[in-house]
Amino acid sequence: MTAHLTVFEREAPSASAIDESLRSTKSSVFWLEDAPHASYPQLTASHTADLTVVGGGYTGLWTAVLAKRRDPSARVVLLEAQTIGWAASGRNGGFAEASLTHGDENGRARWPDEFDTLERMGLENLDAIERDVAELKMDVQFERTGTLSVAYEPHQVQWLKGAEAGVYLDRDAVRKTIDSPIFAAGRREEHLSALVHPGRLAAELARVATDLGVEIFEQSSVTGLRTRGSGVSVETARGVVKSAKVALGTNVFRPLLRRSRLSTVPVYDYVLMSEPLSAAQMDDIGWRGREGLTDMANQFHYSRLSADNRILYGGYDAIYHAGRRVRPEYEDRQSSYRTLASHFLTTFPQLEGLSFSHQWGGAIDTSTQFCAFHGLARRGRVAYAAGFTGLGVAATRFAAEVMLDRLAGDPTPRTQLEMVRKKPLPFPPEPLAKIGIEATKWSLDRADHREGQRNVLLRTLDRLGLGFDS
């Protein structure tokens, strides 16, 4: 099959338009700037706890909150290496998805016998988050607006027609929803996702946790776990917490358990945030339903409106650095920002002249099953969850419930799931990891240029349960 140009190549904006859109952009995370943050002390002495939570992102924060709601008398300590929500939890797009399996196709392919149960549990989990936000008075700009998936190319239109969930929209209908000249079709799902302010969600979870009596310590990087007697010593540079149970929510960062060190790879994702749109600009694009927006390409984009009508635009590039390294200098990648700006202006040419105020990047903890995995170690004293692969805003709450169920030692419907009990295949060591990831990325790009046709590598990965289609 002959390769063809994508719409982003056929209808690319001028270099000068891209330059102008990025002229005043600063490298900073809008969500973290826009969220109030309390300061928490560093651990500098020995403590004891019933439960020690490692990690101050969504996984750890939900675990701490839910642990105190299960048992208000429990002493819970949370340790964060830097500051609350500074990593993926403060940098994501704020899409809270009901799916626990990174979409129906991935879920049905991997866990066909329990997919209906997973679908129900995922919706219950999202409903629970909505209730928590209301009951705990969390100022997180929660909007249950749903998601609009759009097609740019003819083969993507056929994919949308063949999908089951949601309502199919033809070209005219999709453009009445969000007006882009390149949208050829869409499919809207109204109840399976919500939008939140990522930075505020982390900050509010920390506030709720402390209100419930959780002790939070920042700048307290855990250096090791030592099992002693009936408990676990959680060690930092300046203090130790002796704990009966431990929950690990370190996600993209180097696992504290050796068994998990090949289970994830850090893949960097990049984002632009525009300045607020004027009333006239909002009229130009519509978007009155404020849906989350994504597309059907293998190298997909995601987009949304903020509370003050900025447009967040991210995705497409997925950058892996050999050796599973996570470094601050990887968060700033000008070529990715230029690509995003170009694709944005192709999508919304009527917004040419709009400037981007913020640009940032961050690492996603990717697993070979493209959704979270769960585990228990040290004779039932240490639980862990990781590998959310960009789907952690809502799924971390479910993972927290799983960890607490397992640490309690009693089987529950959650812990009996095959998805929870089965571990994903590990990534290979270097240099095979780098070679394999780059070959897969090249193949996905090739598929987008060949009407979605997957080559031998992608078809082989599909058969092995390692393939991924956005």
C-alpha cells in the first residue's frame, strides 16, 4: 500500500504562524501554578504507623484517604520524595476515565471473560470519585462532560462507525459540536469520563488526607524497605517509619521492589496550554459541551478546555530515553512543542494568532498491558500498583482500593479479578527495550500513513498481547 500524507502534513500551517504561537510560551506546568498548595514538613525522626504510603501523587493520596475512611483510628503516614502532585499527577490532561483497561478494545482483547465486570467496576469507580468530590467539598473543577473522539481520515471514519459505545456523529454533526474543518466524523460518550483540574485534585486530596489525620511528609525520598519481625521499616535519609503495612505508589520512578523493575518504562509526553480564548474565539469553535477531545490516530492527540477557556493540547509524541531514565532535562523538548503547535493550528486554523502561555512535559509509567498492574510482596505486608499508561486520573482510586483490600488480607471482588491477579509481561533489558520501543513507534507512524494498516511487527505484538491501538 502506498503511503500518504496525514492531514497534519497536507494542511500544515506556516513556520511563521508556529513561531508566533510559541513566542511568549514559558516552560512551566499551568496546573501546578494554578493550584493552591500547602507545605508539609520533611521526615527528620523515627515514626511508627499502621500504614505507610510511599508517593504523593494520586495513587498514594487516594490510598491514604481511603485507608482513613475505612479505619479512622489507623495511623497513616505518607512520604513524598519532592512535593505533593509535582510529577504525573500535576501534569496530565485531567481526563478521568471510567475505563480501567485503557478502552474497550484493550479490555476485551486481554480479559474477555471479565470485561463486563471491569466495565461496571470502572463506572462505579468514576461515580465514587464524583461523590467524593461533592461529599468532601473538593475544589477540583470536576465536570462530567464526556468525551468526543474524532476522525480525520476516511479509514478512521470507518473505525468510528464500527464502534459500539456512544453516539456516532457525521461530519456536519461533529462540526456543530466542535468546529474544526478537518473533523470528518465523531463519536460522543457522555457519561464515561469527566474532566478535573489535575493540580487541584492532588492538592485537595492532600488537604482531605490531613483533615482525616494522615501525616504527610514532603522532601522525604524513600531509600529502602527493610522487613523486620512483623513489620516493615521504610527508610529515608533523615528518618525511618516503622510500619505494619506499606502501600507503594511510586509509579514511573524506580521501584523499591526488585521484582517490578522491568515492569514499566517511562515514556515522555508533552503538552501546550493556550492563553484564554475570547468570547469571539469561543464562538468560532463552538465546544459548548466542553467535552474532552481525542482522535483515532495511532499517534493520537488529546485536548480539553480549562475553567477559564484555555485549550490544553497534548499527545502525539511519545519519547523514550534508553536506560529507563527519568530526568528534569527531558521535560523540555522544543521539537515536540513545535509539532503540537503545528497540529493545533491545522485543527483550529480559525484560531491563528492565539498564543500558548505554557509548555511542559512529564513521564508516563507504561506497562505492556497498557493499564495498571497490582501486586503484593513481603509476606502480604507491602502492596503496590503501577503502569497506568496515562490512565491514572481515575484508575488510581481503584488501585488504592485494591491495595487496601490486599493488605487487609480478605478476598474481595476486586482482588479476584484476573486483571488484578495477573502480571504483565516485563519489558526487555537494554538495549532491546530501546530498539523495540523505537521500532514500535516507527510502525505506528507508518500505520497512520497507510490507512491504519498494521505491519508484521504490530500484528505480531497484537497476537502476543503486547499491541496497542489508541
